[in-house]
Amino acid sequence: MWKSVLDSLVEAFAMCDPVAYMHYTEWKRETARRAVTPCGESGDKYVDQSATLGGRIGLWQDHEDVGASRPTNKPWPDSRRHDHTRFREPRECRMTKATDQGNRATVVSRDGTRIDYEQWGNGPALVLVHGGLVDRSFWGPSLPLLAQHYTVYALDRRGHGHSGPYPADHDIEREYEDVAAMVAAVGGPVAVLGHSGGARVALHAARRADEVRRLVLYEPPRFEAITHAARGRLHASLEAEDFDDILATMLVDVIAANLNPELFPSARPQVLAGMRESPVWAAALRNVRSIPAEADSYATYRFEPAEFRDFTTPTVLLLGSTSSPVMRGFVEDLCAALPNSRIMMLEGEGHGANLTAPELFVRTVRAALDWAQDP
């Protein structure tokens, strides 16, 4: 049973070497056949169709015109509404690693914090907002692939990587301002791609920056699992410089247990042992001193659907077909709250397709941004 938990953690964090997990993800593509219900609806069937995207063939499904066939020359619905779209990795797809480096620079946020970023490629502007605990290196082999089509601005969130530290009174709203400052520095129409906790930051930043015209959010989580007790343990461990316990608390007791509640606490020792040997542990260790403050900011986060009732920015939510039912619920609930949104499925992938299937991920992001084009 503990092996199943570790598989879930690979999907949940995907902070691993893509080549090492190539066979793992191929097996997932062959075995995962989970049915997904469209947000706000139930019982609809899906119809597989072929669609050509940039000369490559993907498969998509949606719930429009249930029971009727869709002509293959109409790959995307005209209406912008909630529906699921699935993409599967082509057999010939191979892992791609970054070989180039971007131009590094900084932007100053509203409160004076310096936000470090790299600029890659040429084309329409695309700002990347990475998830929690990590830094911009998380985008891995997907970043240079995105840079083949966009001018990519990959920032380090404050408290992570090369950006400035959290202030003593850190509030997550400062991070919305950080992304808005990045968008303002780019100038002109901008698309924003956010992953995990960074997707939540990107969503709120888009309400503060009129220049954000398109939004792609990859599995935005909720943060109810970050309890007062967990936060107290994180701060006590930081004071004692017990970095091992900080990572165990956040990665295992908060995140993994929340995504796999039926498997905890009985499998915790095996999960913890596996996590200590995994690349996700080393990746989170680089930002370990920031984790307690980051957890505090997540714990005070509140999403009010009423605030987004008039939010018109076209938004695509990405969901891995192998992600846990808990994560699926997070994504579908958010989709239902955003008026101009839809869900696109990453077939055979979980929370880290940007690392485990970069070509599939980039192709899906491109399709999402194409759908979200301004009329």
C-alpha cells in the first residue's frame, strides 16, 4: 500500500528527474482510465475526436452535443464555457531537457521586494508563476519548449529562489502585487500560467492587472489542510533548525495526507522514508526556511466566489487525469466559480506534467491559450 502512496506523491509534486520517471508515466498512460465529470454537471458522456494542434495530433473530449459526433474540422467549441478537454501524449513524444539559459533580471514590487526572473524566447508575452515550496527551476524542460512560441518571463516568487525574502508580516496579497508588478514591467497584453499554489496567486493577480488577457491555471489547490497545529509545528521546527521535520510536516502530514486521506496515518512511515530519498525532498530543502511563513499565508487565504462573479478574463484550468479525486474536486469547484472558464485534461498525467511530459504539457498550454484568445 505504501507504494501506492509514493506513486501519489510523485503525481502530487513531480519534482523528479523526467527521464527517471519516463516508464512510470508511460505505465500510467496505459492504466489510467478514470471517468471525469464536467464541472457543474453529471452523467455526461465524452466523445473522442482528433484535433491538429501546431501540426501535432492530440485527442480531446468535451460534453457539448452529448451523443452526437463532432466534425473533425471543428476542433474547438466556439462558446466559452465550462467543459473538459483531454490531451494524450503521442507515442513518439520524448523527454526534452533545457539546454539554453534565459536572460536574468529583476523587478521591484509595490513594497520594495525584488522579484528575480528569467526571460526566454520570442513571441507573445507569457508570465510563469511556479508552485509552493519550489522555485522557477520547477518548470524544467517545459520552459525552453514554451520559449519556442512565447516570450517567457519565469519569476521566482518572493521567499523562493533568487527573489527577496518574506517580510516579517508576510501576507499572500503581497504575492499578487509581485505578479502584477511583473506584468506591468512586461507591458502590453500578457498571458499568465500558474501552477499549484502559484495558480491561486496568478488568479488574484489577474484581478489587479488589466494587462492580463489570458489565464492558464494548473491544478490550483485549496489550503484547509494547513491547520493551526501544523503551522505551530513548522515554526517550532524552524526555531530548532529541524529542517527535516519542516519538510516532513508540510510534504507528508499536510499535503500527502490531504490528497490521500484514506491511506493515512497507517502508511506515514513508509511515505516519509520514500520522500527522504526522493528529489522532491531536496528541491523543497532549498527554500525550507521560507516554508513556515508560506504556510501561514496559505492558511489565511480565502476564496470568495462573489469577488469573481464579474471576472471576464478567459481562464483554462488544467487537470491531470491521474490526479486524486480531492484535487479534481478543487479544480471543478473553481471552474464552476469562474464565469469564462473551462477545464482541459492532461491524459495520463498528474500534478507535474511540466516535468514528466513536457511536450504534452506545452501543447496543452498552447491549446489553452489559443482558446482564450481575445475575440
